[in-house]
Amino acid sequence: MIKLGFVYVLAGLMFAAFAVFSATDRANRKRWGNALFWGLVAVSFLAGDRLGDLGNGVLVLGLALIAGFGFLGRGQPIATSPAERVSLAERFGNRLFLPALMLPLVVAIGVLLLKPVQIAGVPLMDLKQATLISLALAVIVAVALALVLLRQPWTSPLQEGRRLADTIGWAALLPQFLAALGVVFALAGVGKAIGLLTTTYLPVDTRLAAVSVYCIGMAAFTMLMGNAFAAFPVLTGGIALPILVGHFGGNPAVIGSLGMLSGFCGTLMTPLAANFNLVPSALLELPDRYAVIKAQIPTALLMLIVNVVLMYVLAFRQ
Amino acid sequence: MLILLGVAVIVVGFAIRLNPLLVVLLAAMTSGWFAGLSPLQVLAAFGHAFNENRFVTSAYLVLPLVGMLERAGVRERAAAMIAGMRGVSAGRFLISYMALRQVTAAVGLATIAGQTQTVRPLIAPMAEAATEVRDGPPAVETRYLVRAMSAATDNVAVFFSEDVFIAMGSVLLVVSFLTTAKIVIDPLRISVWSIPTALCAFVIHGARLLLFDRRLARNAKP
């Protein structure tokens, strides 16, 4: 059975290669910072289970200090010039898209066809992690295809991967940091405290007020916690079930569904949803790290109003 | 209530643009402290959770593929493809991308595209090229706007459509939470009630993209 461990070893080796290539990159003034940063990530993937909790904590502290004190630079692997890329693009034409299309194709095959496969009663892959395992397999297939089809140097996937990793920089690790923060917050009872404040002090005496408080609360709470999954149980348990369903007799399927979608409006507006909002800014080399959030805010606010209206109209039909 | 100071650390830290990795660690320390945990205990808890969440970062396995394709000219090719089209604009191009992304996400294929593997190498360069087709070479600020809108469109499309698929994590979370409250519901009903939102998202963000086109045209005029 293919498990998550396979994905971790692959990722560990990739980050280890980024570290080694960073160390040899004399064009980057801060190359040792980059080498150490990606090296620590590699250690986490390859040996994280053997470091112990405090060991992992120290590793995390190391990552934060390297990033926080500006020891990360941007590597400059020797690559093609813009003019060369234009002529390569003309030469290869649409063949360039084949590996890019291979990726979703293999992911889809993995998720839809390979996931149910069993060999002698044992599933081919860990069912809970089928998407990530399929993605890892798809990357291997697509990189192999691209190497054959586009005849690039064999080190180029790793060198170019490092270039992109340096482009994203510390933001690459932020989503995982925030996931860990969510766990510590839960341990400290932060969610419960905010939930208590929301459910105690907000007006919920009319149907429209209660619907608005629940939807806007979901969005606001999601903005503070960084994801709607953390907000949903607190506010649904605190407001939706006792008041919207219990008192006003609303349809729980409509309320649950639109409550979650109201939370997603919040996700679009918070830097704490880093993988959706901050990583793209880094990837697209935008000088304002909040540029993507700013582009999303009008849609998010309008959609929040839509969700309030839909819940008010759809949840209470008899 | 003092544990909420951790949230305050996050809000202030992000607002004054300190390095987010440090801010996050500081916030964990703050809330942990007021919950009666020593800094070492917080560090251990954080380390444990960090290790358990490595799958989040393993999505970067696509970087080598994307990087190599860029080296071979995939962004230039994508832009050239758009440059050969007539009547194309950034807004209209992003609307068609959004439609495709919403439909595929609704049938459970939310992971076939994304910011790293699609928006950076293909969608953003294509949207920039579409702007150029109509309005001539854009100013650098306009390029930034178009790129940010490309990323935003991908997020909006996925967020409001993925719940139409019944096996989505968020749908299952709603169902399991309601079950703990003794309300038993078929996941299909959660999915069905997210369809109106998906349609509204297409209309609202689509309208914004058409307005975005106008704004780009205005920006282009000297």
C-alpha cells in the first residue's frame, strides 16, 4: 500500500536538493540562509517523526528566526533568458502543454480509478490521502514526460523548482505554521472564548438578525481563525442550532450549507488563509503581499450578503 | 479572556507587516502563556502540530514541474496563444476560466488546477497577454492588477463550487457536526443547497470581471 510516507520522502528529497543547490549558488548573497531554511524543511519531511515534539518545535523556531531576521535571499539558477524562452516556445509549440495537462489527468485517474483498486484485499493507496498520493505520482509522470519531450537538463526540475521556492520564500511555510497555530489555539481555548463572546453579546431576537449574526459571525470568525472549519462547530453550535433551527424552526441542511459558505467569504478576506491569499501574491511576484486579498474583498462582501439573503429566504419555507 | 491576546498579536503583527512566521509563533506563545502553558510546552505542542500537518507543504511537489516548463517557455507559449485571438480581454478570458474551474470543482476535481500549477504558469500570463491584445502593452501596475485578479478568480471559483460535490471535506464536516447534534442529513442535501451560491458567485464575480475590463481600458488611455 502506498502511504503518506512515500509523499513525505519525495518532498524531503526535493527540499534537500533545494538546500544543496542553494548552498552552491554563489549568485545569492544569502545562500547559506536559503540552504539552512530548505535544509530544515527537508529534515522535517525525512525525519520529523523521529525528532520528538520539542525537537520539531526547535526546528520550527529555527525556520521562523531565519525568515524573521531576513536571512533568506533569492537564488539565481542558470536558466534560459527571456529571448531563449520565446524561441523555445515557438519551437515546442503546444507540446509544452502536454506535461501540464498530464498532471491533472493522472491526479484524476488516481482519485477516480486507482483509489478503489485493491490487491489481495489491501487497497493500493491510503484512502484518506488519495489526492496527495495521486498528486505525487502525477508529478513523477509529468516531470519524466517533460524531460523526454522538452530535452531539458536533468537537474533543471530541481534547479527551477528551487527558483520558484525562493520566489515564494517564507510564505511557503506559512500555511503549515498557521495549521499548527490552529492546534495551539484550540488547546488554549481561543475558539471557545470567541464563540462565547459572539453568542452572549449579539442580538438574535428576530429571524433576520439571527441569520445575519450567524452568517457575518461565520465570516468574521473565519477571518480570525484562518479557516472556516474552525469556526463552523463553534457558531453552529452556539447560534445556528439553538436559535435558527430550535427557536425559528429553520431547515438545518440549508443553514449548515450556507453557514459554511459564509465562512468561505471570510477565507477570501484574511491573510491567515495564507495558501490561498499570500502564497499567490509571492508566486506572482506582486509587491503588495495583500494584493490578492484586495482583489477578492468586493466579491467576498457581496457573496456574504447573497448568503444571508439565500438563508433567510430558503431556510424557513414551510 | 486573556488568551484572546494571541489573536490580537496576529492582527497587529500582520497589520504592521512583521514577518508572519515570527508573528504566528509569538501568537501561539501568548495564548499558550495565558492558558497556563510554559514556552517550552507551547513549543512542543506547536512542533507536534507542525509535524502532523506536513501534508500542507507537500503540495509544493509541483514546483519542479512548473519551473521546468517555465524554463522551456510555457508562459511565453500560453501568452502567444492568447495574442493570436481576436476579441479577447482579460475579463472575458478569466470568466471562461472561472466557468471551467467551477464546473470541474463541482464534480470533485478541485485539485486538478491551482495557484501554483495553473495560475502562475498559464492563467496569469494569458490574462496579461489578453490585456495587451486589447489595450497595448500594459503599465507595470496594470500587470500587477491583472495577476492579482487571476489569482482571486481561481479562489472565488473553487470556494463557492467545491461544496456542490458531496464528498468534499467541508460538506462532510457539516454532515458530521449535525449528526453529533442528532440531526441526520444526507450529504446530498448539503450539496444541493450550495448550488444557488455557486450560481450567484458566477454572476457576481463575472460582472466584476466585466467592470474590470472597463477599468483596464480606462487605465490604458493616456
